[in-house]
Amino acid sequence: MKSVMWKGLYYDSLEYLNSEIRNEARFVEANTIGFCNGQFWYLNYEVVMGIDWVVKSFHIVIELNGERSMITGQNINGVWSINDQEASGFKGFKFIDISLTPFTNTLVINNLFLAGRMEQEVEVIYIDILEREVSAAKQRYIQQSSDRFLFQHLENNFEALILVDEDGFVLDYPGYFKRVGV
């Protein structure tokens, strides 16, 4: 089992995550608390992935200023259902990107390592926690060195040079997240 903790710099948050491999699958569970834009929030998420880091399912519980909601997703042979409704717009998507956490960068980075590529452009299911919205997003990851990846969100020209550990988990996401307790 691997445990990590991140301090959210932009979102004023703290996240504790556990990751483990069981029965030929990867399991992650995390809890995050924070304050942003006048809102207190709590986030609990569970993600199940294949050994290749491709997402099979996710379960997210969100609480914003005392109001609780849930977002769930399941990927069966490339066909997604979100909150138990088929989501044909995400057909073939392999990854998710949950706002307010650096964990989901690990998915694409580790899949890129496994595939032996230096660059990967992906479409992800973007889950905006504070807005409670789910949408498609195009992203690109470019390996700069063994521990640095340039992350680009292609629709809004955002980019960041992310530093990761030997397991592909974020150590530093400048201005947004910093691993603590390392």
C-alpha cells in the first residue's frame, strides 16, 4: 500500500490518499477537505483501475457548505455510464480528471510510462467538483525527464511542469499542489 498527502495551495486543501493493488486491479481511496471561493468542501473519492492505470470505475462524494452529492462512473469495454446513465460522449475514454486533486495526473503519466511513449494526448472525463459538472476535456502530457512532465489542458491553454516520484505520484504541481510528509 502507498499513502500520500498533498497540500492544495490554490484550493487551500489537504488530501490523504491510499493506493493498493488487489486481484489484478489498482484501488485508490482519498479524502480531501478545503476552502475555496467562500466555500467549505469535503471530497471523498474511490477509483478502480486496471494494472495499466485505465479507469474502470469511480465513486465521488462531495459536500459543499453542508450540501452533499455524488457522482459515479463505470467503464465497461470503453462504454461509460455516469450516475447510472449511459454517457455516449465519453466512448473510448480511458481516464478521468478530478478537479481539486493531483492524483488523476498519475493515471495518464503511469499509462504513458507503461506504453513507453514520451508524449500522449488524451481525452478525459473532467469532473469539476466545485461546479458539480462532468464534461470532456483534451489534455497532453509530454515527458521532459524521468520525473518531470509538462501537462497541458488544450482547451484553455493551461500548462504546468509537474514533478513526480518514482511511482508517478505528484510531488509538486507548481502553484496548485505540493506533496507533504515526504
